[in-house]
Amino acid sequence: MRTIVHTEKAPAAIGPYSQAVKAGNFLFISGQLGVDMSSGEIPYDCTASQTRNALNNLESIAQAAGTSLKNAVKVTVYLTDMGDFAKMNEVYAGFFPENPPARVCVAVKELPKGVSVEIDAICLCED
């Protein structure tokens, strides 16, 4: 059985996909961009801010499903420039100070809306 998860506290899907899908004890959260939900803007000139916003959006979706990024088991980070890895990693480390999830970071040619970072996550749900 699967359940679609949606919250107004994160950007709406910009295509035929769900913000997240809960299946069994796992929550699969779609890639999130660095949209600042308080303003609706994307800080195009700052990968660190985009990273923070993307992680905040992931957390909002996780909370809507009754879990948290603290329960993330796998995260994927997509960067358009690996030169931004250190900036992204510094912000990322603040969200996972202990027992971080497994992670992969890949360079991509481009991302939706011209952003520099996109992040998705798989979290464990405590039912």
C-alpha cells in the first residue's frame, strides 16, 4: 500500500509526480529545489542558501508524513558545479550533525528552474 504525501509548506510538484510517497515504513521524498517558502524566491546566487532551503523543504515534507530528516536513510544531492561541493556540504552537515544517512552527490549538466542544487531523500517512518 502506498500513500501520497503533500504539504503546502514545501513547493508544489512542477510535473506529474508527488512531493512524497509513503510505502510501508519508508517515505520517498522527491527532489527538492532551494525555494525559500517564506518568499517563494530562489537565491540563484547562493548555493549554500539553496541547499538550506532544499533541506528545509525536505524536512517539511517529512514532517507532513509524521517523520523527520533525522530518520533519513539515503540522500541524493545533485549539483550543477562540483566546485560548490564544500558550500553544500557545510550546510548539509548542520542538518545531520550525528549519524548521517548514506549519501551520494552527483554532478549534473543542469537542473529545473536553473538552480544549482537539488536534493531528494528516503526516510524511515516510525509507525
